[in-house]
Amino acid sequence: MQIATLILLTVFLPLVGHVLPALFGRVLGRRVGWLALIFPLASTGLLLLIAHRAGPEPQVVVAWPWVPALGVELAFLVDGLSLFFALIVAGVGTLIVLYAPAYLDDHYEHHGRFYAYLILFMAAMLGTVLSDHLIILFIFWELTGVSSFLL
């Protein structure tokens, strides 16, 4: 798999997958946390694979045209600093999702919604630290604020 595809999956897998815990939250109850754990673990694993493939001096810029008429690209930069912060975001996201089932008790009714917002927040933070275009950075930063409010 190409490194560009890995970067795209790292950001958009949790961004799209945050819907699953919300859908299955009522059915699985407290156990929906195990379903939600897939996305932070996948992002962490993909980031470790990117770090391995990029080598000791990673400098990868990946861009896809998004709104070509305005010159807006869906661009991500993976260098040492962004990779470090992305690993922190994904790693801490994994630890929080692992800890949350023990913290949330049976009196809390909306486990699926909580995990959906948590994974959305993690995806927004990953997009923020990896973005390489000012408009994309702004969109992910605003998504971080909205998901933080929902949490």
C-alpha cells in the first residue's frame, strides 16, 4: 500500500467510522467501546507503518485536488513533528477508549454517542496536526471545536 493511501486512511477511517459506535450503541451498551477501539488502534497502527516506511527523515506531502477552482487541495504533510503529534493524538485516543468502559457505568445511557464524539474528536485532531493547507487546517480545527463541545 502506498504511503499516500496510508495517510488518507489514518485521517478518514476514524472520521467516517465514528458513525458505527453511534449506530450500535443501543444494541451493544457498554460493550460498544470495544467496537470504538478499532479506529484509534487502526490510526495508531497506520501511523507506525507510515513512520516505518518514511524512514529516519520523513517528509511526505500528499495532496488531492478538492476545490480546484479555488486552489484548495486536500493536503497532508507528514514530517517528524506532525508524525510525533499524530502518534500522540492516536495513542492517547487509544488509551482513553480503553479506559472509558471502566469509567462509564451502567447508569449512563448514551455510550455509543460518547464514543462517536470521542472518535470524531480524535479524527479532527489528526486532521489538524497533519494538514498542509490553511483552509483544510481551519476546517479540521473547527471540527475539533464542535466535537469538543459535543463531548
